[in-house]
Amino acid sequence: MMKVLFIPLDERPCNFNFPQSIIKTRKDVELVTPPKELLGDKKNPRDVKKLWSFVFENVGNCDYAIISIDMLVYGGLIPSRIHKLDMEEAKIYIENIRKIKGFNPIIKIYGFNCIMRSPQYNSSEEEPEYYETYGHNLFRRAYLMDKKERYKISKEEEMELESIKIPEKVLNDYENRRKFNLNVNIEVVKLVTEGVIEFLTIPQDDSSEYGYTAIAQKKVIKFVEENKLEFKVNIYPGADEVGCSLLARALNDHLKRTIKIYPFYASTLGASIIPLYEDRPMNESLKYHIRVCGAEIVYNEKDADIILAINCPGKKMQESFDQLKNLDLTYSSHRNLQDFVYNIQKYIQQGKKVIVCDSAFSNGGDLKLIDFMDRLGLLDKIIAYAGWNTNCNTLGTVLASGIYAFDQESSEICTNKVYRIVEDVLYQSTVRQKVSNEYLPKFELNIYDFKDKQNQVEEEIKKLLVEEYEKLNISKIYGLDLKRVILPWRRMFEVDLELTILKK
């Protein structure tokens, strides 16, 4: 039995529930996770000291500790972007990571610590209040300055840069916090040099080729390279999937195995496409994610334990809602989805374990892919599926799910797969838009404000999800008992589903 102390990035389902669902596919793994009430609520952190007490009380007999540094220092991902912490307090929490070894000298610690993101839009939903007014300007100013220093900018971009006005107070607050968080990143990397942390990931949430995140990434990479830590510290796009990825790494390490994965793409250009919200080609992120999971790429399908089918755009990525009314022609002209699905079918018929990374769109699955796979009777035959948020969120989730499931026979495998189809495709790509555009306006509500009608909104989502699921052929094999829909951050973006799958 492998026992893992797990401290998630925050309390959202993707960070709190997904890891627990994935490990349920096996009987030889036990997860020790703090109760949700210790993990804060969106912008409101809970008492970090109480969380550390939980760690010290439970770490003694664990084999691995998978810990979010952002949770254990700032109280969560969103608090890391708005905190007023001083460095002395932060260093106390970082020192606590060293103390873990005092409670359990042989434990292996896998940590993850995000580079602070810099969204490209005006919104204070997950940022400081001034980001509502100056968010785009903060991003664009840093983007152009970084591009100018590293490459060059046009006369038009130079004029744009000169025109950007941000109050000095806002700029100082934002940049000082970024410097603070970068210092924390560096201090945590030092724990790897000491052997306290066995393996560290530094994911980039909502990243871009130039700008604040890229500048911070460059500084962290320099420190990592100077200390020759490239094999113990990985820096790549992602965030909400990292806990699952490190759980996969722990399992493979515990079983002393390396899972061999053969990937193939749905389009010729797929491997080279830079997804929305990321800073590098899909194939470069793929290499990191597979290695982080304790697996390796193989280039001959006959050598593979798992076949990874990567659904990608033909040429450029769009948001999932674009497929309903504004689908770019290159999704068909530069991608042959029928051939992609036929290849999935071929591998399944050969007895291969197939997982599907649905990264054709950001923020939701590909409706046409699910339709094709459903019509060919493939949805119940793959062992894992994901298609949510960013490419790397999807990739890390499906890899971890597949690694946990590939040598198991468990009803939880099917439950996880159907859950992902219901959330990633039916909710994110269809129902979310329908409720946002048609239901909410009837009651003068919006995607960030349900007033006193959150229960009614959740009931409407539940009704529509059941209706959409029953349109699929897989519903004739696995019935869906959707008990409850929860919008945990009181907005339309993320959803929590309480469901049971009934084999017919």
C-alpha cells in the first residue's frame, strides 16, 4: 500500500476532487488530504498555520508528500496573487518544509509552486481589484517591454507601449508582489539543492511568450541551470493538473516502473501549434508532462503500454464555444477527424489501452469528436478522457488517469470517464453557454452573479446535462444518476458534479 500526504493547490474540484477520483481506480493507494474547510474559499485563505498542523500530524507514516507550496505559504492559488505577506512569515512556512523530514526522514517530497500568472484581460475575479481596470495594460506593457528587450517591436507597438498609462501605486503594488513571489520560487528551488524536495514542478498558469510570466520563468530557469537541477525541477505550462501528475509520478516510482506512452495527433500541424494560454508548441509541453508523470515517450506503437490520442486543432486553436457558431475552417481543412477516430478504433481492436487528450479547443471538449467516438462505440472502450480548460490541464489529467487505470479493472475507471465527458464536453462546451446566454438573462443574472438564485441555476444545469447525456449512445450502456450540481466559486466557470454511474 502506498500512502500519500496530499496538499492541493486550492479547494476547487479540479484540485481537491480529481486526484481523489483518480486514485479510487486502485486499491493499493491511500490519499491523506486535509478537510476542505482548511483550504480556503477563492480569494479568502484559511489559517495556513492550521494547515501546517495537519501536515505535521499526518506525515509520519506516509511514503510520499505531494504539496502545493502556494497553499502552504499563501493559503491557495488566488491568495498568492493578492496577499500582503512579509518575507519573514513566508520563510517560516518554507522552513516548515524542511521540518517534514524531521517527522519522517525517508519520505519523498514532491512539490509544486506556480509562477505568478499575468492574464491578458481586465478582470478582478481572481486578481487584485485594480486588475478590473488596468489588467490588460499591465499585461500588455510587460509584454511589449519584454519583446522589445529580447527581440524587437514595430513602430506601432512602440507607440502602443508609450501610450499605456498605469498609476504608479498600482504598478508598484503589482510588481512588488511579483518580485516577492519570484523570491519564494527561488527559495523553494533551494530546497531541491538540499535534497529536502525530491522533485519540484514550477507550472506557469495562463502563460504567454513574452511578459511578466516569461520574465519570471527566465530568472527561475537561470537559477535552476546554475545549480544543475534540470532533472529535478521542471518548468512548463499548467497548474490545476499538477497534483494529479505528481500522484502518477509517485505511483510509478513506488512500483518501480516506467510507463511507455505512444502519442499521435489528429492533424499534421498539431504538434507545433501553440495553444491558447500557453507559450510553446503542444509537443514540447507533452514531453514535460509525460516525464513529470514518471513515464516516457516511445516512437513505436508496439512498444507502448498506453496509446495517447491527442485531438488538436488543424492550424489554430479556438475557444470551445466557437465550435457552435464560429468554427474556423482549418478544423476540417487541416485536420481529418474521421481518420483520427478510425485510428483510435484500430488501437482498441488491437487490444491497446487508449486514452484521449481532447485539446482541439480551450475551455471545453470537441463535440464532433465525442459524436464520432460515440457513433463508433468507442467511448466505453477507452480507459481515460479529458478535455477541460487549457491544453496542459487536459494533458496532465488524462495522463494521470491513464497511468492509474491502465493495469486495473475497476468501476471507478468508467465513472471518471463519464464524469469527464459530462463536465468537459456537455457542460463546458454546451450547457454552460446555453445557461449563460439564455437562462441567466431571464432573471437579470450574469455568469458572476446569481443573486439569490444559485440553487435554481444549479438545478437548470443539472436538468440540461441529463438531457444532453441521454442523447449519447453510451447512455444506453451506462446510466447517469446526477444527484447534484454545485458551482463552488459562485460563477459559471467551474462546476462540481455529484454523480453515480449505473451499468445497464
